[in-house]
Amino acid sequence: MDEPKSRPEDPTRLLERAAELEGENPLSAAASYLHAVELLTESGEGDEADRAAQDALYPSGLSDPALLEQALASLRRDYIGEDRSDAELRNLHRKLQNVADRLQKSSVRGSAGRVRYLGWEIEHELTRRRARSGGFIPSLRTFTLWLWRVLAGYGEKPLRLVTGALVTVYLFGVLFIAVNLIAVRLNILPAITNTNVYDLLGYFGVSLAAFIGNGFAYAGDSVGWLLVSLEAVIGWLIMISFITVVIRRLLPRVGSEEKTKPSPRRGVIYGLWDFITGRGERPWRLGLAALVIVVVFAALFIAVNYVSLVSGSAPQIIYYEIFSVFGYLGISLAALFGDGFRYAAGTFGWILISFEAVLGWLITLSLVAVVARNLIRRVSSRRMDD
């Protein structure tokens, strides 16, 4: 006599069972949720399958990283790059933030980081959509998020920053060696001023100095200025990313945090603060302001030296390649970091470099103020929740 065939599980019953088990046995609850996801997907009920996968996140994050990865993969497959509405993506983003907060409070930080990573991917997807519609700000934010993902895995993979720093110092050290050896072969002035052009280890020391923004003194010509300035910018980005990761790790964002109401305008200083930082809510504007300052002052340096050349007087900025744009950009970047005073020769040179150094100092203070403000708000929110 043939044995009766086993009836397939009912997804509704599986979901009910998972909800009952979630508090007592997270592992069984997660397995039941994911089993329901498979059955609902096979029957063509995609929305129900997505809801079941979202419900599986918390118990699977508590119990088994493999099950959590399965739930995240299901959501990533159905939402990233697919024809989903912006409202659906925002709803999923809120759900992921809530689940990550719950896992963080349960001290399952590895699982919380994986859930937050998918949340960042969803936010990146929304930003890409806005960028396709046009506009400078959405495009800039898309690029910033891409850079944030490459450098630090959206802040969830901090070891990438250490690796990136080591690779940057090594590659620029090799570039410094290469351009100087080419200069020796062509019998021209070296791009990097090293005491011994054949001291290969010394170039990696120069590269490390350039990485932390202290290598401008070693630039010998426009190629050297370009390389040193580029490494200083990369080093600055990596250091800012590292600080951001540390702050997010020490003081994770509270999901229920609400933005404080903007204070009324109180004069020119507060108006400038609101414009540059978006009342402290848009710190990326500080980076944009720094870039504009560097370009504007480089143009001013070129202008005053050109006027000095035409009038037959001494140059205001000490730089022998007066027609090299990259060199002046490097001097301007050095002045922004407070390291450009040795390039001032005349009165106008001193005024311009001093003014840019003050602006760089103000931008640094503004960045510190924004970070401190966010830290205070997060600590206050955490105490209120406790």
C-alpha cells in the first residue's frame, strides 16, 4: 500500500509559528520565516515573500549569521536595481534601521553592521535615482556615497581604511621614485626634493609625510606638486572617514532620534554658519567650501605673480614655475592646511596666504563643531532612551 504523500507546508502557518517562536527560539523562528520566503517566492507572491524576509532579519541576526545573510540576499535581490518605487525603498530603509538598532542593543554588532550595510545600499539606490533626474547635489551625494563604500564599506568595514592608507603610501612612494629617476635620466630638476635621489626608502618617508598633509616642502616642480597634493587629499579623505567610522562605532545613531528645530537667525555669523553647514545638518558643504577656496586662492596667486612679472617687480608667491597651474593649486592647498607661509614673498603674498590659512582654520573649527554637536545630540538621545 502506497504511503500518503506529505502535504507541502502552508506559508501562513509557517509565519504564525515563526512569530510564536521569535522570543523563545530565534533560530527556529528565522528558519520558519525563510522557509515561508521560499514557498511564497515559488507561488509568485513576491510582496509577501519580502515581508517574510524582513521579519526574518531580527531572529536570524540573533541566532545564525548564515540565515541572516540568506534573508539579506533575498531582499538585496528584490530591491537593488529592481523596479521598486521610492516609497517601497524608503519603507525598507526604515525597517532595516529599526532592525539594526534592535540588534545593536542586543550586543549582536556584527549582525547589526550587515543590516546597516544593506540600509546604506538602499540609500545609495535612492540617491542614484535622484541623480539620474539631474542636479549637482544628488550627483555629488551619489559620488560621496560611492567613495564612502569604496573606502570603508559604508563605515561597516573599517579595515579597508587601514589597507587603503598603506596602499596609498606605498603607491605614491613608488611614483615618487619613478618620476625622480626619469628626471635624473633626462637631466632635469627632480619632481621630489630628496637629499639623495637614490635613497629609495626615503621616498616612502616623503610619501607618509605627504599623506598626513606635511609633504608640500618636498615638491620640486609642477609634477611633484600634483602628486603631493593628490596624496594629501586622499589622506585627508581617509582620515576623515576613519574619524567618522570611530564616531559611528562609539555612538551609533539612535533610530528614534529627531532633528532639532533650527534656531532663528542671529546676525551675519549665524547666517554664514547656516549657509556653509546647512545648520549643522550638511557637513559635506564644508568640503565643497574648502575646494572652492583652494581654486580661488590659486587663481589669486597666479594673478599677483603675473602682475609682478609684468611690472618687473619681485614675485609675491615664491614659485619659480610661474605659469604652472598645478603648482599654485598645491601652494593654495598647503596654505589651507596652514603650511604655506614659507611661500609668501611680498606684502600681497603674505596677506593672501594668511587669509587662506584663517579660512582653513575656520573650516576645521566648523567641522569640529558639527561633529561635537552631533555627538552631544546622540548622547542626549541615548540617555533619554535609557
